[in-house]
Amino acid sequence: MRARPFIAIMGNPWVSGATALALTGLVAAASLWLGGFDPLAAFASLVRGSLGSPGAFLSITLVRAVPLILTGLAVGVAFRAGVWNIGAEGQLYAGAVAAVWAGLHFGTLPAALLVPLVLCASALGGVIWILVPAFLRIRMGVGEVITTILMNFLGIHLAAWMVRGPLQEPRGIFPQTESIPLSAQLPVLFPGTRLHLGFPLAMGLAVLAWGFYRWTVAGFRASAVGASEEVARVAGAMDVNRVLTGTFLASGALAGLAGGVEVAGVTFALYEGLSPGWGYTAIAVALLAGLHPLGIVGAGVLFGALEGGAGAMQRNAGIPSAWVSAVEAMVILSLLAVGVASRSRTAGPPTTANESGGIVAGTGGSDEDPGHA
């Protein structure tokens, strides 16, 4: 009985996320110290590079956070319904290709029409890219983990082929597309910064997702299917396949939109290596937030700060910027450790592999989760 207050606290996604961050910080500091670096100097450089000035925060941290929030929402929406979409990276690239194509082929339209068209095209590209895994899962029972991962490679190579073939810039010298017209570009929110309309768009979608899960019947059904698909099927009170289909399509649209927003708001062209791995980092973002849509915004900004401050950390403290990738991995490992520790505190040693299992099983929402229907 004594363990119940502990598990009630640790089962809260906000508390478990904060605990994982604290654990990550301790492990990262110890690793830096053992590697001969000064952890305090590294942290100070990271903060200055990402939050040290209004320009750094608006033009670096928040700009980098936008694709992380959108892909984090894509992963969170999927995971919450028990759909293991690991293919946000490929869907992002498919969305970016569709956005560039729409921007270049309809460049004569006014901005009021062209910007929504570009964004809708990117969302549609992500939807198209997730159709194959969705069909294989729903109609044939093939797990989507492998199929979505494989679609990542196809998406990356599709973009590489496009920038060296059908959509390559007219001179045929550089592996990139021509820049989309000004009328297709997202407006900047504050003069003198790079923060664009994509940030409030991502915020709005996060609020919309939160309301969807908290107040709608469809959101409750998605959470119920995620909690136990078999129970939902046996109960017969909902069309599980319809819920899964909607989840796949929404997840793909959000990931594709991330590619479109990046093209229309930051790069204005498509080129190889457009994404440094946002579709994979999105998994850490979603899990750190406990799959809570509003928490994903905060986690996205946090990871945006990590990526934004990586260059300053390398310049000022001599620490390789790749260290940030290690920190992202540590977040997932810390979440695993916190989840296992909280479960073992109440249940004792696990008797089956399933009892000690998935990280998402403990983060999909609880009675304390304000976003859980």
C-alpha cells in the first residue's frame, strides 16, 4: 500500500518526464566530466546559444522547434491509438516534395491561395506516404513498425531523385530545386527574425489535438483503441478499423505538413538532407511529453533549444555538436528507466517479458493526464 502514492505520482506523465530530464542531465554531466569537458561551461554555452538573446530564441530555438512539434504531434497521435508510426521522417520528405511541386507549378497564384495550397499539398503528401503501411496493418495484419521504417528510406531517396531529376534547378548544377516564389513562402511574424507563421500553426494544431482527446467521442475512441485494441473489438461499440484509418491519415498529414512548413518557412527550396532526423527525434519529443499534445509543444521547444545551442556549445566549449544526439537518446533511456522503476515499485519483479515492457504503455495517458479522454 505504501507504494501506491509513489506510483500515482510517477505515473503522471509530467512527473515522469521531469524525472527523466533530471536523470538525463545528471548522466550527461557525468559523461562530459569523464570525457574531460566542463559540464557547467557546456550548459552555459548551450543556454546562450539557444536562449541567450531574443534573436537566438526566436530565430533559432523556435524555428527549429516547429518541425519537431509537428512531427512530435504526428508520432503522439499515432502512438496514442496504438499505431506505431516510426515513419515520420519519410512522410516529412514526401510532404516537402509535394510542397515544392505545388509552389513551383502554381506560382502565379496570389499568396492568399498559394500558401494554403502548398501546406495542403504537403499534408496530402504525408497521407499518401502512410497509405501503404496503413493498408498492410488494417487489411493484412502486417505490423507498421517495419513498413513505416522502410517507407522512410523511400521518402529520403524520392527527395534525392527529385532534386537531381524532375525538380532540379534549371541550370542542373546543384542537387536542389528552384526556390519557390515569394507568394508561396510563409510570412515572418516579427521583422528582423526568422520566426514564421508555422509556429502559431503548430501551436494551434497542438491545442486542437488536446481538445480532440479531451472533449470528443472520436478522441475517446482513439484512446480506447490505443489502450487495448482487442478489448475495443470485442466490445463492438466502435469501428476499430475506422479509428485506425483516421489515426494513420492524421499522423501522416501532420508529418507531411512539417516538411511543407520547413520548405515554405525556412529553406524555400528542397535539397538533399533537408531534415537532420526530425522524424526520429519526434519519438523522443512525444514520449517525453507523455503523448500529451500540449506537452509536445514544450518538449519540441526544449529539443529545439538543444539543437539550436549545439553550435554554440561546439564553438565555445569545444564539445562536438553530435553530443546533442546522445542527449536525445538518453532521454528515451531515462524514460525507460523511470517507467520500469515505477512499475517494479508496485508490482515487484516482473514475471513476464510483457510486464517489464514498453515505454509507451506507461505514457499513453492516465487519470491524472488532463489530455486523456
